[in-house]
Amino acid sequence: MVELNDVQVAAGRIHGLVRRTPSLRVEPDALVAGRAVTLKLDLLQPTGSFKVRGAASLLTAPDLGRSDATTAVVAASGGNFGLAVAWAAARLGREATVFVPATTPADKLAHFARLGADVEVVPGFYAEALAAAEAYRDATGARWAHAYDQAEVVAGQGTAALELLTDHPELTTLVVACGGGGLLAGTVAAAGGRRVVAVETPGTATLHAARRAGHPVDVEVGGLAASSLGARRIGAHAWAVQDRVEQVVLVADDDVREAQRRLWAATRLVAEPGGAVALAAVLGGAVPLGPHDQIGVLVCGANTDPGTIPV
């Protein structure tokens, strides 16, 4: 289980390699009637998502400094983590191979060529890309990079919440999207006991399904946010901290589209569907808030065609 100290150590490793993104306190009524909302803008990372934090944390881990450590890294990704691995590998002098599902949007695929990574497109969703990447790892001995279920990755993802709470220690509630759960697990570690709410869509409801079954189970992946939240099963790290997640909220695809629209209208920021999922829960009133609650929302990705945002 990743804890606060692990996140703090990861923050030291990646300092100066990834961006310390700003937070934005949006005034009352601009997004939520009568209430200010603080947004952590990790959609402003170099590759457009928080995933660079986990990739940089992994690729700067102490064991990679051994003389016998391979310089090659392999990952499976719906797009954002693959871009993050390619970006971090390029800056650290490593070779990267990324397996992506055929559902990956074209705008994400276009970025890989500029980062110098080898990309293999696999029919299906994230689970199929993961299986292909694991086979490649076993055949080549490349360093494994898991998109959401590796301690170094989880600790790196948690640095987003760590920064947010450093800037805004008054926050009482953190709302975060959940796919495989790496960002969620890292956020729980960084939260210091604050209330954490996870948000999913019906087509990416890994934690919701696991809680209902009493253990992690496979889900049928689909819908608007599948390209970034489309894990088939909740990760072990997220499941290990699920009792520290107060609530798991499901939001419909139409609510996510509305969150994208309202974020653009209020801030002129473009979020991809997965990046707007947490905000959708707040805007739709799915997160119960008391009069003194101070809410922070992780806006975690921007890799989408701006022309798809309803205005």
C-alpha cells in the first residue's frame, strides 16, 4: 500500500522533470451555485495528463540506476500513460515501446511519433493491449511500466494531490476520476485523512463493480471515457485503499459532456472526457457537501479534439 511518505519521496525524484501545475479557485456560481470550487489543472502537464507523474516516478526509481538495468521500457496504455512513458523515456535517454488499443483516439496516437516511441496498436480495449505488452516484456526483458498498478507509478500520481493540498490546505474533500485506480490510490495516500470521492462512468465502473461483488471483477468497458478510464478491473493498489474512499459515484456520459462544456465556458480550458469525469459529479450534485466543505477537483487530462467540446 502506497502511503504519504512514498508520495513525498516520489515528489522529490520528479521535481524539475514534470510541471508543478497550478490550481485554480473558481468563484462561486461560475461552476457550482453558491460555492467556490478549486481545480487542480493537471491537464497542463507536457503530455496533457497527470500520467507523466507516474511515468517519471517509475523511470527515476533507484533500481534503474544499476549498471545492469535495461534502458528499454514497455507499457500498455489507452493513450495517456503511453504518452507519459514516451515523454519521460525520451528525457531520460531510454527506449520506449507502447501497446495501445485500437480505441485510442487518433489525436493521442499522433503525439507518439513526435516523442520517438515505438507504438503497437492492438484490437480491443486496454486489457488486450496489456496482454500484448506483457508478452513483449516476457520476451525481451524490457522494464515494465504499468499504467496504474505499480507502487512507483501510484506514488507519482499522488503528487498531484500533494501539490493541491500544499497550495490549498483548507480543502476538506478531494474528488478524483477512477479507471484502474492509480490516481485514486495516490490521492488517498496524499490526502492525509481528508474525504476522498471516486467518480466513474457506467462504462468504466471498476471500483463500483468491485465493491458490489466484494472483490475486484472484470467489467464491460465502453462509453465516452473508455480511452482514458477503460481498465477492465480495478488495480490492487486502489482496491487496497478502497475502505478509505468515502464514496464511489457514477456519472452518465451526458453529464461528462456537460462538464466539459461548462469547464470551457467558465475557464476556457478543454478537458478530455476522462479529465472531466470528477467535475461532472460535482456539477451534477452527486457529491454531498455540507456548508463548510471545501472541495478540490482533479482535472486530469486534456487529450481530445477541442472541436468535440459542446459550446
